[in-house]
Amino acid sequence: MHHRTLLWQPVLFCVFLVVAEYGWGYERFFPSAKSPLWLRWLVDWLYVLVVWGGSLLLVRRSFTSKPSRRDWLLFLIGAGIFAFRSVFQGHFDWLQANGTAWSRPDFYAAWYTIGQVVQMALVVPPLLLLHWWLKSKGEAGFAGLKSTPVGGYLWLLLGALPLVAFAASQPSFANYYPLFARIFPPDYVAFQDGNDIGRVAIFELFYGLDFFSTEMFFRGFLVLAFVRWLGPAAILPMAVFYVSIHFGKPLGETLSSFFGGYLLGIFAYYSRSIWGGVLVHIGLAWLMELAGGVVRFWF
């Protein structure tokens, strides 16, 4: 009963979420970007609580201790932080009001890079404050910033090369990657041909840096902040939640995110560090960008 509760129920819940999104597109029923910020935040907050909290309930028999008020507080605050990061659009409103005199390439470059910086600012500082608050209480933090050997992670990244090559052969992958070719205006020929090296480099730099905040939240906060309450059972609910943030991407990438997230969660749990996950995540992201660029521009 222990293994069935620990594994199959959250996995089936994850399968249900994937089928519901890719089969029915349930996220289209969420409030639109024109809805009030408080409404979008509330709906997304509740959604995070359902996905992450539902997964936690399914592994409850594996909890190492009963949740304390501290645990419930972290659960609610963490869900709120990520939900706000997902729905906040203030920087885009500012760009639309102040970027009218810019060229279209400059506008779209600023649109994306500023968006990445804002998303990091909405996640990393609040999590660091929570981390330092726990440390001030004499508890273990969760930032996961301790150094760790990265040799094994490099081998993991190398082993992912055949999977990236296979994914690049699929039409859904070629239609999605490289991201810079989709985000910039379709009539911007220099960018489409890959000739604007400066903007490509800036785009890819900020695209990669955003994964630091992703790793701190998923492998740091969702795993390391809850090990006292959940022990290793914190990893599986994190992996289910991690899958949900890939909705809208190619189905193969969404499905593989479960295994990647679960594996990186195990590494973070035993190493108490997120740096290996940061390395793997950024490396995979740039490999997929490179593979997508090769397919789009050379074939």
C-alpha cells in the first residue's frame, strides 16, 4: 500500500492533468489577461493549491511528521508567490505605454528580456526572505546555494543529447523552437535568418538565467523547505506541479518534464543544492534552442 500511495496515485493525477489540458484545454477557462490582477492571481493561486496540494494529499501516508503551522504557512505563501509570478503583467503594460517609438525588434527584445528579469524578481527575493526567516528560527533553509560537484550533471546533460535530437525531428518541436524565432515579429528577416547575433545572445542569456529562479522554487523551495514534514515524499508532488508549468509546450517535452523534474528533485534532496539542476536546466534549454535553430534555418 505504501508504494501504491507514494507513486501511482500522484502519477495518475498527473496523467489526468495532462489529458485535461492537451485534450480539453481547460486553461482557456481561466480569466483573460484583461481581467483584474486580483482575480487572475486568486484563480491561479487556487489552481496551484489544487495541483500541488492535491499531489501532497496523495502521498500523505508517506509524511514523516504531521504538518505544523509553519508548514501550512509556507505552503500558502509559496503557492501565492508562484501564482503572482504567473499572472503579473505590469511590466508589459508599461512597455506598451512607453515603447511606441521603438523599432519592432527593439520592442520585442525588451518585451521578453524585461519579462524574464521581472519574473526572477518576483520569485527569488521573496524566497530568499523566507529562507533567511527559517534560518533565523534555527531551522534548515532551502535556497540550495551550497556548492556541489557537477561532473555527474554534465554526464546527465550529455546523455540527454539523443533525446533532444529525437525531439527536434518532431513537427511540434520545430514549430515551437527556437523561441526567439517565434517571439520576435515574423517579418523581421534578419532575426529569422539568425543574423542578429546581438539580440539572439541577449535573448538566450536572459532565457537561461530564468531557470535559476525555476530551480530555486521547484527543487529548492518545493523540496528542501518541506523535507522535515514530507521527507523524500516532497519530490513527487513537486514533479507533478512541475509538469503543469509546461502546458502549452510540445506534448513530448511536457511528459519528459515529469521524469526530469523528479530526477532533479532526487539530486537536490540528497545534495541539498540546486546548482546541478541549474546547470542541467540551462544546458537543456540552450540545447533545444540550438536544435530548433538548426532545424529551422538549415533544413
